[in-house]
Amino acid sequence: MHHQSEEENVTFVFKSWNLIYPVELSYDVLGEHVQFPWIRPSNLISTMVRTGELRLLLGGLPTLQAAAGVLEEFWARYKAVFPAHGVFRKISESKGTVKTSQLLPILVHGDEGTTYKRAGMLVIQFSSVIGAGSNRAKAQPGWNNDSVAKSGIPLNLLKNAVQTRFLTFLCPRDWGCPKNG
């Protein structure tokens, strides 16, 4: 089937192979671009919860409840190194409504990539801090808080970027996007 634009053709193929992820796009002003599309991490994480795929941010553990001990351990270790981080002030201000067992630690990364014609492109993505391990220390299936306390929280290095990195923002350099670095 032929559509009017290349974008419609790509969308048709993606839909026919069930490659469309049901995440809500956000549209904001970026310079002269009034309807600039991007994916809010909160929208993507909400979709992961709704579709049962939060495990992608929890090192393979199926739910937030199953990962509670790992998350508590992560934040306890993080607080020992960075006690003045703003997340701990927010937890304190919440008077017990925010718990470390419910907070997902993520890393946000921005870098310049290139398009198919070698033009510059700002790329923003995020990934989970908690992963499936690394080649040197692979996590065992069904790992639990006891194994985490003994061996450390598995790094997010074992799988490929498509499985561990989540794109939120692409901006061509000539659109006046924020400078990286």
C-alpha cells in the first residue's frame, strides 16, 4: 500500500509489524518551532507501568514492589556518597509520602550524533541505573536483595542500547537546540 508521504509509509510498516509503542508525545516551543515533538520520561515510564514493561528500568524485576529492596539498597548507598542530593530533601519534605522503595534512579545523557547526511543532531536519552549486570559480573536470574547486598547492584551494561536506553529528544543542530557541553 502506498501512502502520500514517506512518514505515512514508515508508520504503516511499523504498525503492521506491531512496532508502535503507545507513548504520548509532548509538544513544546523550541525557538521558532512551536510544536516541537519530544517524549517526556514521565510519559514513557507511565506507559511502561501500564503495559507491564517497567522491568526494563528495574534490572528485569517485574514490578516496583518486587524491586523495593533493591531500590532501598541503591538509595541507601547513594545517600552515603551524596547525602546533600536534592532527592533526599524532597523525601524529607514529603513527611513519609515518598519512599526510596518507589523511586527509580535514572541517568539522563545528552550527546551530539549525526544524521544520514552527517549533519549534527542533539540526542537526549535516559537509562536505568539498575540493570542486568555486565559481562564480568552477570546478574543471576531471580536475584534478590540478599544477593544485591553481597555482590552489588547490577550495572546496566549487559544488554544492547535498544534494550537499555530510551530516546526522549532529537534536535537538528541548525534548529537552534541547546548546545551540548
